[in-house]
Amino acid sequence: MMRSLLPIGASHASPRRLAGRGGFLLAGLLLALALLGAAAPAPAAAPAAPSAAAAPTTAAAPFLWEVRGRGATHYLLGSVHLLPQAAHPLPKALEDAYARADTLVFESDLGALDAPEMQKDLLAAARVDGGLAGEIPKALYERVQARARAYGLSASVCDPYAAWFCALTFDVFSFHEQGFDAALGLDQTFYQRAVDDNKTVEWFEAPREHLRLFSGMGAQMGREFLAATLDEADDPAEQPEALLKAWQSGDVAFVETLVVEMRRDFPDLYERLLAARNRAWLPGLAARLEGSAPQLVVVGAAHLVGADGLLAALRARGFEVRAYGAPAATEPADAPLPRRGP
């Protein structure tokens, strides 16, 4: 599954990193989390909790921004889609943003993504004629078999499926094996709470549109996903604990580096998973932020940062965007609000 929200720990990011494990949650691809989390093989042993000794200092408001609209202040949260129990309770700033929001906006309809019919559609889309061995080179297929055996799975576990599905399955499995769970991630946590609290829940992408992000991938892009996942399976900076530290410490600069590297090394993947989606979301997001009801928008962290990120795009349209708790920009009392660009 490409990894959880953001890989960190090393001062230099692998060029493949965002295309592989870390990129999954950075790009915010929720479908595989919702469905593969249910379909992936269970770990052979009880999951290990992240080491308490390695717990970092948690930022006061990790990956949380405020946006000043015409009628209200809204909140943008860069999500981690898988978290361990040790990451809870969440920082108070995140809880405060949720409490102030009347509406929550997610990448897709999380309730629909959990439905059995969507699981069937995902598995159907993932099956390929000729199987995995017919879609990837022999050397890569042998690496898949070796990785499956290392996880205690059948060497043929990926045989019926496309390369992208195999990559996602391995990545979800490796997170589950270490105690990370989509049910504890920011998306599911706030979604379920919003449903229970009768808040309005909305989204940017219909579930089947979300599915097409995968099923519409070409074979070459799928091979890149899979090779990157295998390449980084043993990278300490890509392990769940390192990713957790990245989010908890609020290392925005590191995520920006990953986004730049993805754009440079995998331009087609970058366009498909990040840039094109941001452009599609932006008009609706800007319209939402003009409303008088405070909203909390929860999307993968990579969607927020970088030259094509939503933060830069909103600033270009005249919105005041600042890190949560940062001082507001000063301006004359009679100054008009900035013009919102098209």
C-alpha cells in the first residue's frame, strides 16, 4: 500500500520513496486502506506496538493549518491514514479544530469505501489476465515471492493480481504487523466521530472515481509502485515507527522534499496521484472556504505542501493560510478582503 502518511528519519529521501511506501498515505489513497485492511492476510503473530522509548516530542498541531475565509476560519489537516494506539489521544489542537468545525470534508466517502460491494469492485479491478507473472519481469516476480515468504505468506499470494495491488497488500500487511490500523488513523477517527456527533460529512471524490486512481494505472506505473515498495522494505526510514515520528514531529520540510522528488523522478505518478487531484479539488475547496460555517478538511499531507499543493493554491487565490496558532497577518482595519482568484 504505499506507506502511511510521511516517511521521515533520514536527512536524505530516497528518489523512489514517495512512489513507494511513504507515498501511499502522503497521496491519501484511502480505498486500499479501507478495503485491503479487511482483505489483507492477518499477521501470523500479535502486532507489536511501537516502542515507547522511541516516542518523539509531539508537535502542538502537526500538519494543521488555519484558513481565513470571508465568513469563518477553517482548518486543513494533513492526514496520517494509519496510526497505532500509542498515537492516541491526539494532540489537543486537532481536537479543538474538530470541535469548532460544523462540517468535515474528506478525500472520498469513507462509509461507502467500507461497503462490501466496494471490496468486490476493488478485487475485481485488481485481477489481471495472465496474473502478476505476466505483468512484471521475472526478476521482479521472484522478489515478490521472496517478500511474501518473508512475511509468512504463500509465495503465490499476489499471483492473480496487478502489480499495484500486490504493492498495496504488502504495505498494508507490514503496517498491520506492527500494530498500525486504519481505524485509528486520522480519517477514520474523525469520520466516525463526525457521524456519531451528527456533523455534516462531505468529500471531494466519489468512491468509484477513487478506485479508478488504481484501476486506471498503466502497467508501467504499477511496476514502479511494486518495485519501490520492495526496494524500501528494509529501509529504516520507511518503517512504521519512523513514519509515526515524522507526523508527530510535524516535519513539513521533509514532506515537501518527498513531493519534489516524486515530481522529478516519477512525473506521471505525481500528476496522477497529487497534482491532477489537487486541481480537481481546488474550485470546490475554495467555494467551501467562502462559507460561514467552519470546516475541517482532512486529506493526505502531500496534497497540502509543495508548488502544486493546496496551501500554495489557496494563497494564490488570496486566502490567508497560516499554521495553526500562528499570528494572523496584520492589515489596516478598513482594508478590503483579498480578491479570490478564479
